[in-house]
Amino acid sequence: MLDRRWYIVALVSLLVILAACAPKSAPVSAPPIAAPQAVVPVPAPAGPARSPEDIAWQKVVEAAQKEGSLTDYSSSFIIPPEMQQAFMATTGVKLDVISGRGVEQVERLKTEKRMGSMLADILDNNTTQMEEAKGLGLLASSADLPVFRERDVWNQEPLGLDREGKYLPYYIIYLAPHINTKLVSTDDEAKLKSWRDFLDPKWKGKMVVQDPRLGTMAAYFNVHLKKGLLDEAFMLALGRQQLQFALNKGDVAKAVAIGDAPIALIAATSDTPAYIAQGLPVKMLDMKEGVWRGGAAVGRVEKSPHPNAAKVYLNWLFTPQGQTEISKATLTQPIRKGVVDLRPEPLKAPVKNALDIDAEAIKWINAAVSEKTVISWLMPK
């Protein structure tokens, strides 16, 4: 029995020794938790980088929207509600319009300046009145508007009128003789090639022009005089033709359209489209010595109550949308290319002999008004 016990003890001891000598296995553990991956943002689609000018202009637009509205002293044409609504829909800014005669609008601004409280933000007027307003310090420069960075899109360069950009033409008109084609025969029309042809005795008492004492239209002749295209003798002879005087320039075109006079000595193509569209017998003539090409001009009022809204409005006027709205409202030639020209077909004939009314020409015109020389020649005693 003793031997059997020793045998069991020896066997157990041997098993303990073998277990102690066996290699230890690695402990079983849970699978490691992966570290969270950093979130990599998806890059935005590539696009053109915004220039400093674009960023600055966006701030102007935002400031204009805070101002909320602007006021336009308008004498060039009646801005229709549709045009006002189109501007507001695009910019979020309300356009208020106060219409009146050009001279009166400038006088109103002069009064506001003396009082130290400007009420208007925009002035649109004929170029002679705009030059006067500029000389009185009533207009601020708009030459830096974004739309004027565009090139080769203009029928007439807006900044070509006033290099300082204080007044800008925004549609094109011609000041020229117009005839009633039912009262002037085809043969007689063919003979009206030069301004001197209006000195023919057959036209005595049959030509209408705006009363030179009330406006500046007759003073445009001073451009021809300064350029040597006409002379004092012509002006005196024209004055002896017993001209009919109309109170307003619009009445000149109307007189010819309805047959009260066969010839309008000087009518604006901004006054005739509606008559032509109605089928009335109105036709513009192109003179050998030239007719005058100008445009209704617009500018931003100095120290206006809504300067940012004024900038946004001026910029919009020269965009394709603004020019389209002007074309619809006035039936005049757009200053911008690529805009549908809604002029009646008779007014789309190219003018071969145009004298541009630039800043120098405007000074000549204003000088004639001041000196009253052309006025006295056309109104002989």
C-alpha cells in the first residue's frame, strides 16, 4: 500500500512539474476599438474667385437695401410703373419719381443745397441742364460703377459725355428736322439736303420750332456756328422765314404729326416715336452739315439721402435689363448693344451726319443761351 501511495504522489508531482514547464498562452481579449477617423469636409465646387471690387459692390447693394428707397427728379421722360416695379423686383429698392421741367428740377436742387438738406438722389435731365447742375456742384461722380467695367457693349460710350462720370447718357436721341410726308411732296423732300435749303421762300411761315426764349433747342445751332458749318448770315436769314414758335419741344413734333405745320425745324426723336407708331406721317431728315446726336442724361445727386440706393439704380439703368425697360418706355435707341431696339422702322435708318453733343458742345449751347445771340437772330424785330 505504501508503494502505491508513493506512486500516486510521484505521478501528481510529475504532472505539476510538466504544467509549470509548459509555455504560457496569451490571454484572450476583446478585439480592439478602432480610433475615430477625422471628418474630412467635401470641398465646395470650384468657382470664380470674387474680386475686391465685387465684394465692395455687394456691400453697396446691402446698404442700398437697408436704405430701402430713392427719389429721382426726372424730366427726360415719364418713368412708367412697370419700369419702377422691374427695378424693385431685381434690387429690393423702391424707386420714387418726381417729374417736372428740366429747369425747374435744377432750381429745386439749388434750393435744397442752400437749405443744406437734399431730398433727391438722382437727376435725369437734358444734357445742357446736367452740365449746369455739374457746374453748381450738385452732382457726384458715378464713373466707378461696376457696369462701366464692361467693354465693347455700347452703342455710345456712357463716359464719353462727361469723363468725370457726373452725368451719363442712357439712351440716344437725335435733334433734327422732321417733315409731314403728306404736306411735303417727295420732290420737295429730295431737295431738303442742307440746312440752307430751308431758306427757300416756299417754306416761309411753314416751319415750327420751340420758342427760343423758353428752351435751349434753337441754341443747338451754336454747335454748327462754332464748327464753321453754318454762319451768322444763315441764322439771320432763317429768322426772316417767319418761324412758328411752340411753347414746348414736344409741341413741335406734335404740330408736324397732326399736320399743323409741314416742317419741324428741330424735333427730338424721343418725341416722335409714338406718332410714327400710330401711323402718322412723320419722318426725320439727315442734313449735309449734320444733325445733333445726344441723349437724356442721368447723374447722382451730391450728398443725397440714399447714396447707395442711387448707385444701385444708376448701375441697373445700364444693365441689359435696365436698357430693355428704357427701350420699352421711350422707343428710343438703346445705348447698350444687344438690347432689342423697339424704335419704329423709319427711325432706324442710319444717320450719316451726326454731331455728337459732348461736354464741349454743351458749353457752346449754354453760352448761346446766356449770350442770347441765336435767340435774337431767330426772333428779328
